[in-house]
Amino acid sequence: MQSTAADRPEQSPLELQPSNLALALPALVVPGGSLQFVPKVLWPRDHFAFVAGCIGCGCMAVLLVLLLITVARNRAAGWQLRIDATGVTVRGQETVPWSGLAEVRLAEVSPKRPLRLVVFVPRAGVDLPAAATLFPMPWTRASARFLARRYGSPIVVSPVRMGVSADRIAAAVRQLSDVPVVLA
């Protein structure tokens, strides 16, 4: 006899928030990108190279500040996605009940990269809120449209970015609901 979610003991919710590694990566990438401009500033071939190098360094500095602000806001906000007995909640949005989900899919990013994504697939006619769980930047609506086209849902979780394994997320879904978890 298969047990339903109501028959299971009360489980604590799983709250997903960006991991420290995921938060630090943008801060490391931008200074690396600005290294190409440093020689133009320190050893310019001509006036134009010096000006171009200064503009490039300035743009990278502004980008670094914007990324650090975004990282700090994401970290201060706490959890981005909450999985509990009532459903899936995106921070700042209404909870999507389990009845609104058709399945939770563990999808491979590509055959060359052994990285799994967790995709919360809605039932027909159910609109899911946009979630900033895959892309850290504030353009959530644009990324939600891209994710919906590519994976079939705007709620796509990168376990690496969230610091929780795909298996842990799948186990929480199985414990808290009757929604099928499938390998894609």
C-alpha cells in the first residue's frame, strides 16, 4: 500500500538559499575580466589605448560593485525557494500548491556536463512565479521566459548554486508530496 503525503509524519521545510561559493563567484570573475585592461593603462601604446583601458577598468569596477550589491541582497534575503508540505514558495510570491505541479524533473544541463538541474513543472493552465534560483541577477522575468522555453518551467534550481544536492531536493519533494520526481 502506497502512502500519501497526508499519511507521512510532519517534515521540516527545505529552504534553499544561494551558497557561499555561488555568491563569491561573480566577485572573482569580474576582476579577472578587467585584467585585460590593466596593461593598456600601465603601458599605453598611445593616448587612445590609455583612454580605452581606463574606460574598460571603470566599467569593470562598476560591474563589480553592482554584482556585489546583488550578492549582498540575495544573501540578506535568506531563502529563495521553500519546499514544504503546502507546496513550493518563491520568496515574495504566493505558495504554489503541490496540486499545481505535474512533476519535478531532474534534468541534465548537457551530456558533456554532469550537472543536474531541478525543474518544477506546472500542470497545464498553472502559472508559476519567476524564481531567481538559477541566475543571480535581478532580471527575473527575462530569465523566467528563457527557462520556461528551455526547461518547461520558470522554477529551475541549480543545486550547485543553492548548496544542496539534487538528490536532497528530490528526497524532500518525495517526503512532502505525491508529485512524481522523474529523471529527464
